[in-house]
Amino acid sequence: MPSTPRPLSPCIHVCQIEPNTQTCQGCGRTLDEIACWGSMTEAEKAPVWERIEQEGYVSS
């Protein structure tokens, strides 16, 4: 569980897609995750948050 509340989105406005991994270099989400983020439930977002926190894109 994060020590502080998570923001509404992990987006940091550095939107650059890495061609090999198809992930954003700014937030670490895939193109599908970015496109669906607004309609995803908190339960659907949770594993995405956990992965990008583990990968160091956002601090937990």
C-alpha cells in the first residue's frame, strides 16, 4: 500500500512512447493502459500502479 495517496493518473506530461516496449518513457504505462485509464476501475488500475512503482516510474 502506498504511503501517500496516489494521484489520479501517473502521467507526468513526458509523453514519449518507447518503440520496442510500447510503453511511455514518462509514466511507464502501455498505450492500451493510457487509452483505457479514464474508464478503468481502481481494481484494474492497482496492478498497473504496482508495476510502475516497482519499475521506479512513480514513488510509492
